[in-house]
Amino acid sequence: MTKKFACRDIGIECDFTAEAASTEELVPKIAEHAKTAHNMEQIDEATMAKINAAIKEEQA
């Protein structure tokens, strides 16, 4: 299974998407993107909850 995330899935007008084998591998990619593209030094709890809810699981 592959985990996938897109900024648009949490209401951000951004074309960023990422995928990884696990949530543990995906979250650092999302955090790095949030820092570099959206100037978010840290992801607050409410945003992290939205991110977790938006992560989709797909079969490879």
C-alpha cells in the first residue's frame, strides 16, 4: 500500500503531492514542503489533524 497526500485535500491552493510507503515516511516530506513552500516552521495540531485525515491509502 502507498500513502498519498495533496495540499489541495486540506483546502490549500497548491499542486504539491507526495507519496511514500508509510505515514512515517510521508509526514517528513509534507513537513519539508510546508516549511519551504508555505513558510510553516512548525505544523500546529489542527493542521496536522487535517493532514492525517487527508492521507489516502492506495494499492501500488
